[in-house]
Amino acid sequence: MFESVQENPYPDSHVLGEGPDPHPLLAPVLPLLGRWHGRGRGEYPTLEQDFHYEQEVTFSHDGRPFLRYEARAWLIDGAGAPVRPAGREAGWWRVTPDASLEVVLAHPTGVVETYVGRASGTEFEIETQDVSLTPLAKEVTGTLRRYTVLDGGMTVVHDMAAVGQPLQHHLTTHLLRRP
């Protein structure tokens, strides 16, 4: 009933030199390419207390002029033991010829964000252009993210405007590249 099919001949790659060559337009964002893992701290005025988490982030490509992005986080206790799953998101980073960024991220909580931003060396800043919410999603009206890649590590700072609060610091994550 079903014909056999071949393996995907266009796999994603998160390592330079493995898989397809990156599209030339990806040159400004190649420092992001990879699998990253680390810890972070979060806070927000509507939360009873600050929290700590671990996070995995992957930026990969299939040879076309965009990066595939996925991030997963889980809360940890004071000893670093996992408590429960936390934030999760997936999307696409597209680079324009002038190194501008166009980013689309979707969250399983019913939030979809479109971002615009800029790549500048090892710093990448994106700010929401639009936020769409499903009927039961928490109100998010805007976010600003700054990714900095330096000395084999990545720092991500995430500001958020949500649930009646103005744009302000929400998350800081320090990640290391994994093989």
C-alpha cells in the first residue's frame, strides 16, 4: 500500500564542514550555528519568585538561506536537579542581503512572534514586529532578544512585555557549544 521512500537527502547540519555548505546569505549568522547547552535565570514582576533553568538551543541549516531554530528549557532546583519542562519554541531565522534578520518563532502555549533585527559581528538583536495569540494564550505584547557569541559561549538576554507589564528583563542564559 505504501511505497518505500529514501532517507531525507537534505538533512540539517549544525556543524560547519558537515552536511551541505551554508548559503552565502547565512555568513552573518554562522556564529550561531550549532548545538548549545547551559543555564539561565528568569524573573518577572508577575511571578512569585525568580527561577533557574537549563536550556538546549540548536541553530541548523539545510543549505538554503535560513537557519532552523529550536529551544527547550526545563526548570531546575537549587542543586541543579530537573524539576519540570519549561519554555519551548521553534522557528526560522532568515537573513536578508543587508544582514537584516527576519525571524518567526512559535511556542506551544499559543504565541507566534515575528521579529526583525540585525546581525553585527558576533551580536544579534531581534525585536518583535508582531505577536499573534491563540484565544487561551497568555498576553504577550512584545519582546526583545540579544544573542552574543564570544569565546565559544553564547549569552541570550530576553526582555518581555506581557500580562500588562511594560518591556523589561525576563531571562538571561549562558550557553556553551556542544559537539
